[in-house]
Amino acid sequence: MGLSITFGLYLVVLVGIGVYFFFRTETRRLSDYMLAGRDVGTWPIALSEVASVASGWTFFAWVGVGFTTGLHGLWFSMAMLVVVLFLYRYVAPPFRRQSERLDSQTVVDHLALAFRDGPWGPWIRWTATLAVVMFMASYIGAQIIAVGEAMETGLGVDYGVAVGAGGLAVAAYTTLGGFNASVWTDVVQGLFVLVAAVALPGVAIAEIGGWSAFVAEASAVDPALLSMTAGQEGVALALSVGAWLAFALGALGQPHGLMRFQAIRSGRLLSRASVIAMSFQALRLTVPLFIGIAGRVLYGSIGDPESVAMELMVELFPGWFAGLLLAGIIGAILSTSDSMMLVTAADLTRLYETQIAERVSADRMIGLGRAIVVAMALLGVGLAYGRPGTIFTIIEFAFVGLGATLGLPLAFLVLWPRTTGAGVFAAVAGGLVAAIGNLYLFPSTFPILVWPVTLAAFLGVSYATSQASTASVPAS
């Protein structure tokens, strides 16, 4: 009962944050709703940026990886930290400056506006928006699946009811409060995630008998669990590591995280934000692996390795504290879902405003944005009922797809002066085709082939058209 009461109060707090910003925030323009007027501070941005990409991946898929392959997943963790540092150090500052000059609200909007004076701007917007809707729908579905599994295991709530409740909660506070509500719920959820990430592995390892006993028993269960090779060698190891590195490159283009760079009050705050974000990222990219290994030691085998964290939480903690941890874990999931809904709403409303309608009022645009948030929540709930795959496989596909179609061309746009509109379009279209083709035609090598195909399309077309470049903004 204590667990249910604690979690219920948490959901009330989330919706309350949305109501607060609905009544207390002036929302006169779409950018106020989508980017909080570009006036968000260091700590909220850093915690929000990490929480927005933590998702069901951290306490479900990543724990499942720890359970099955152990520390082999550290290849992904280390590569992710390098990519995140690269984003903060090299991509975020010029991206923030360009975004303010262009008045861009999302990555898609930014790529299209950079070439608005040439023929490629509309093509980029249509194709990139298609990619966002497809990958985000998959991503949101994975988050709602995780919500359903968490509430089913932790609260004993029927999966179907849990999916509906989670979708309703995130739609309510995001629709009401927009980006402000998304950021500040992310801050609350990020703090809960921190508590969960510290408490859960600590108690689980203590249950085994301490660190020495943990190492000894994990080695006895499977010596490969504590090895970064996972018992592989030669070509098999190279392909496996290559897949992890290719997966991590997807961090370049997560639009729900990149929006935080556009919304930060000043580019000067990015350096401080990067320290906070990197510390939090290091924690959430390593600790879940140890939770999974501890679960392997304690349970030996389990029907769904992605549910190990939920099982440990319910068994090892008193009800009231388990409720807090459940709140933190589901908070990480919801914090990703709300951001994804906002990104999709922003891209679709901008597509409507620039390519379909003329002279649309700000109120109508904001209303359309809110309607799209609700629609995406309903779509996510529908996909969660269908459960088309594991949380890991769905997120991997969406993560890499977004990185290739949006992240690669954005990084080149802000860092390479010879980037052309045709090249950006080739990267977006090529990344979309490569992600789908690699997954369905060559699944054993996914996502390794996505990046060379996308990069070749971008560089080849950019070099061929660089003399006729018509970018509207310098690379700065």
C-alpha cells in the first residue's frame, strides 16, 4: 500500500507542475511553449538533458544487457561519454548561436532554415520531419512499454491499465506546461533517478555479501560477466564492439536532448552544464550494468532480464522507499517521452506553418502543438499494447536512426563550412534508408552499416555541390 500511495502522489506532483506552468507562464509564441523562451538555467538544462535521454533504456534495456553480457556493455558507455563531450564542447556552442539567429526551435527546423534561401530547405524539412515522426513513434512506444512493465512488476497493476495511466500522465503535464513543464519535471525525475542509481546496486551487492562476494559469485556464475570481451574474440568481438560504437554515435542526433542546447539561457553556461551532464551520464551508463550482474547472481535466470531492476526494487526495499525508486525509474521514462512528444509537435507544427498554411496565428499554432502531443501519447500507448519488440531493440533502431538522419548533418553544418543543402538532404534521406535497410536486410550487422552509408551520401553530394552552396547562416 505504501508503494502505491507514494507513486500516486508522485504522479499528482507531475501533473501539478504542468498546471503551474499553464497558469503562470506567458505563452505568446510557439517558441515560448517549445523552448521556454530560451531562458533555462544551467542545472535545469544539464539534469533535463540527461534525464530526457535516460528513458526506459537505463533501468530496463541496460540492466538487461548487464544481466546477459555484463561489462561488455562498457564499450557503449565509454563511446557515449566521448560523443556527449564532443556535443557539449564542439557542437552545442555554435548550434546555440545559430539557433538564436535563425530562431529555430528544433534540429529539423534548424537544418531547414539554414538553407531556406535555396531549393533544399523544404525538401530537408519534409524528409527530416518524416524521419522524426517514424523514429519518435517507435521511441515513445518503447517508453510506454517500459512504463507498463514497471507498474505491472512494481505495483501489480495490469499492464494495459498501466500503459494507459502512464500515457495519460505524460500527455497531461506536457500538454499543459510545454517545455517548461518538461524541463522541471525532468529535474525532479533526474534527482529520483540519482537516488535509484545509487541505492539499488548498493543494496543488491550488500544482499550478495559485499563487493568481494559479488565479484566472486559473478565470476562463478559466468566469468565473462566481468569481462569487456564477453568471452568473444577475433571477428565476433570486432563486430560486437563495432556495433556498440555505432550505437553510441546515435547520441549525436537525439533531438529531445539537442533542444536543451537551443533553450539554455546563454552559450556561456554550456561549460558548467557539461560537467554536471557528464557526471550524471557516467553514472547512468555504468551503474545499471552492475544492477543486471547482481540480478544474475541473485536470480540465476529470469523470464525477462529487462525486468530485473523492478524485481530487485520490490524485494529489497520497504514499500514507501520502493515507491520512491519506482517514481525515479518511471520518471526517467516519462522525462524522455515528454521531450519526444514536444519535439514531434514542434516539427509538425513548423511543417504546417511553413509548407502548408499561411499566416497562422500563434494561438492556433500552440493549440496544434498541444493536439499533436496528445496524438503522439495515444500513438505510443497503441504501440505499447502491440509490443512490437523488446525495449532494447526498439530504442536501438530509433536512437541510431535519429543520430544518422539528424545528428550527422547537424554536426557538419555547424563545424564544416562546405556543408550544402543538397548534402544535408542526402544525409537525411540516406540515413533514413540506411537505418531501415540495415535493420531489415542485414540485421546481423545493425547498426554498423548505417554510418558509412549516411556519411558517404553526405560527403559525396556536398563535395559535388559545394560551389553552389546557399546556406543562410555561417558555420561559425
